[in-house]
Amino acid sequence: MKTTFQTLILSSLLAAGSAVFADELTLGDGWIRAMPPGQSNTAAYLVVHNSGDQVRYIEGVTTPLAQRAEVHRSVTEGDRVRMEAVPRAEVPAGGELTMAPGGMHLMLMGLTGTLTEGDTSPVCLAFDGGDELCGNLPIVRGAPDVGHHHHHGSH
Ligand SMILES: [Cu+2]
């Protein structure tokens, strides 16, 4: 798949009477970390912008690249870094949620194929209220805007 990065609003208005917020949510700066063959997990990063006046929550993550995906954050305890799932990641009203190496990320578990650098893959976020936002994220080895480098094991 060779497409440039774009965001697609796939669905809204699933429940009668629910407000439409999808156009207030946008994705940017997304990428998926390329991994050597044989690795079962990787991480993806992006920024979710919320121009609305209500806090929104990410309640699900899907991608054809992995059997399972969820929002994680890295927690530093002493000199150790571990990860924990964030079941409802908050995107503040009039603000953004930034996922970046060393912090919050999308954990892609049970990779279904090889991650080829230069390819892209859809990653979809499901929000409270039924909105779903998808981005076609490039697969790269490191953050596209290099400059600093964190090392966190599998991240
Ligand atoms: Cu993780």
C-alpha cells in the first residue's frame, strides 16, 4: 500500500441521538516502528487533536498489522521502565494527546506479518460515543523527526 499519510473518518452516528464529534478529532504525526522479522510486538505513535469542548476517550485500537492493540504508557520505577495498559486514554478538550517514544504509545501485539520499512498501514482508534478515526501510518525505523533517541527495550 503506497499512500500518503491521511486521516479518514469512518463512522459516526452509530447511536440514535448521539452527537457528532468526529470532525473535532484528527490524527497527526503518526508512525509505526519497524521491527526485524520474528518480533511479535511493536509500537505506534501519533498525536490526537481534539478541537471540541468535551474531553474524549480512546476506547479501542485496531490495525490489520496485529491481532491485538491497546494504548499503553511507560512507567518509570527507579531504573526500570515497565508498561501498563490505558483502557480509556484521555484526549483533553481543546487539546491533544501525544504518543511518543518513552511515553504513551499504541502497543501492537501479535504481529500478523512483516513490518516493511517504507510501507504504510491503517491504524484505527475507537472513541467514546462511537466515532472511529483511522490513519494510514508509515512504517519507519525511528521517529521521522529524529533528534533524540530513547531506548526502552522493545520500544
Ligand atoms: Cu507497550
